[in-house]
Amino acid sequence: MSNLDKHLNIDDLRIAAKRRAHRMVFDYIDGGADDEITLGRNTTAFDDYDLMFKVLAGADNIDMSTTLLGEKIDVPFFASPAAGHRLFHTDGERGVAKAADKTGTVFSLSTLSSVSIEEIAALTSGPKWFQLYVWKDRGLVKEMMDRAREAGYKALILTVDFPIAGNRERDPRNGFSIPPKLGIKQAWHALMAPAWSLDYVIRPSVKYANLSEDTAAVSLQDFVYEQFDAGFNWRDAEWLLGEWNGPAVIKGVVRPDDARQAVDLGFDAVMVSNHGGRQLDRSPAPVHVLESIVDAIGADAEVILDGGVRRGTDILIALALGAKAVGFARPFLYGLAAAGEAGANRAMHILTNELRRDMVLLGIDRIGNVNRSLVERRTER
Ligand SMILES: Cc1cc2nc3c(=O)[nH]c(=O)nc-3n(C[C@H](O)[C@H](O)[C@H](O)COP(=O)(O)O)c2cc1C
């Protein structure tokens, strides 16, 4: 058994990440906004559902593949976008992109990635989506879209739940910034995380690879506060769709009316998400609002659930409620922070294996056969 094989589930990887990473880095991944109510509920909300398994279904030849925006993927899940992977481990986005490719699924690159759009595009042949934050500087936005299109990213993800940064209190308590500044407290925590610290000091440091040196000279928070455009609205989204002129996903929707409006405007997929509980606390868990959004959209666009997925059974609940696929970030970020590319691979492997086993147990051999009859919302019995 290799060391990584001892991590049997995503929570084991979380504990391993906590052990290896600098405290401010682990908390940046792990934390959420305000009282972290939404962060916690994103996952516990799956407890409100029962999977109604079929017996004697003869499900022994499992096929987990599906399509997403017309592209075949081997599993009904993919890597959601996350900023600055290099901060967690030197393998950074390269490690996660390779793990997604190995799993046969989509890798999404964040606007705020630490490896460039072009380098990730050239690294693997697997499908890639580019996630866009909208800056006040629309020239920069257009330039990013042009670069992503040119580099062959198949779809654009427009993140709309981030008009301003959420109130993540763990970060200022830890003195967190990107790039990290090391005061006495941070230096002390660095001593307690020697593997992370060594890797951080001797390898190339974290940078915003898609931004020019001038833009990146300020800390992430400063940049975010200065550049995020809280005035961005539906008309601007229409402009953006016209500029991109390709498959587009709207990320960070929890209301059926917003989902409907997005589809009417031309988005091809809706990511039901609250940014992993990092933005508006007390916003609903994606799984709780999923069905109402599926009903509002019908067959007009694909619906993706993103947030709180930690088990194969979570994936099956989301699919049974009508999602085409699920996205997640912390599972592979814990893996990356614990052991680089191998850890990200381990996260993908754990969820793939759990899903395969759970499909046999559910009595379903094809993803296309997962349907509403397989899940029931729990009532007190
Ligand atoms: C450390 C971290 C950084 C993130 N950065 C981004 C980002 O740059 N762009 C974005 O659209 N979402 C970002 N997200 C949100 C994820 O894409 C995703 O919506 C969320 O993490 C899903 O919840 P999960 O972590 O429980 O799977 C980030 C999440 C985390 C944990």
C-alpha cells in the first residue's frame, strides 16, 4: 500500500492537506464566508436524500461516461475552477490538469490561475474550459477570452456570484495574501509546515500567470477589490456572450428565474453553485435548489451541480435530481495540497471508484439510466 492509498476518502485527504500545508493556505482552501453556514450545508444537505436502490438489476457492466456540452467524458464529474493552485503545491494547475486528463474529464482553468492559459492548453489533450471573472477593464476581459479561444478552450465559464469578495474571516486572521507575506505568525506557521515551506521557498513562487507583471504587482485581495465589477449586469453578459461566440456556462446561480433568464440569453449550461460557500453565507445548498432549476430549464440547457460533493453517492443524488454532471474543487485541492499531482489523482480515483461501486449497489449500469425515481427527499419517519 503506498502512502496515498491509505487515504480512503476525501476527508482523509483533507486531513492530510491540513497536516502538510501552511495554515493560511489550508484555511484558504477549506474556509467559507461569515459563519460558514452555507459551507457546511453544501455537504450536509445531501443527507436529506435517500437513494432508492433497485435489486436484482444485473448491473455488472458499469459505464460512467456521459456528455457535457456535446463532449464525451468518462465520468459525470469534472474539475471546477480554482485560483492559484501553485500556492497549495508546486505541481499547481499542471498537476490537476493532468489528473483530470487521466480521469477522462474536463479541467477548468481559473482567470486567477498560477499557470498560463497557453501552457495548460498545451499540456494535455483533454477537454478544457476557461473560467472568466469580469474586470472593470473590459479590454483585459476581451483579451483573456481571445487567448482562451485561440488556445482551444472548448467553453467559457462566466462566474456571476462574485461581484465582490466574500467575507472569509479565516484569511485576515491568518494574515493571508497572495503572494504570501511572512510576518512572525506566518513564519511560525511555516516552521510547522516544513514540507510546504521548503517547496514554496525553493520552487518558482506563485504568480497570476494570465495577468501582466504590472497588474499582478498588488496582492490578490487588493486586485480583487480594485478590479471586480459589481456593476456587471445582464446586458453586459449579453455583450460577453457575443464576444465569446461559443459554448458558455453561467456559474453561481441558485434561483430558477435567474437560470431561466441565463438560458434565454444564450447560455448553454447553468452551474448551480454558491462558490463553495465562499461568497454569500446563508445562500442555499446547491442540491436543495437543483430540482427547481432543472424544472425551470427543461431540455433547453444542461444543469451542473457544484458544491459540497464529497462522495460517489452525492454525485448520484445530483444526477437523479436532474444534473447532467457535477463539478467540485476542494476534493482535488485537498489532494493537491497533501501530495501534489499524485494527491489530485488520488482524489479523482477515490470518487471514480466510489461512483462505480455505488452504481452497482444502486442497480444502475449506465449514467443515462440514473433518474428521478432513484432518489427521495427524506421526511421525518
Ligand atoms: C481555494 C478555492 C479557490 C477558488 N477559486 C475560484 C475561481 O478562481 N473561480 C471560480 O469560479 N470559482 C472558484 N472557486 C469555487 C469553485 O469553483 C467551486 O465553485 C466550489 O469550490 C465548489 O465547492 P466544493 O469546493 O465544495 O466542491 C474556488 C474554490 C476554492 C475552494
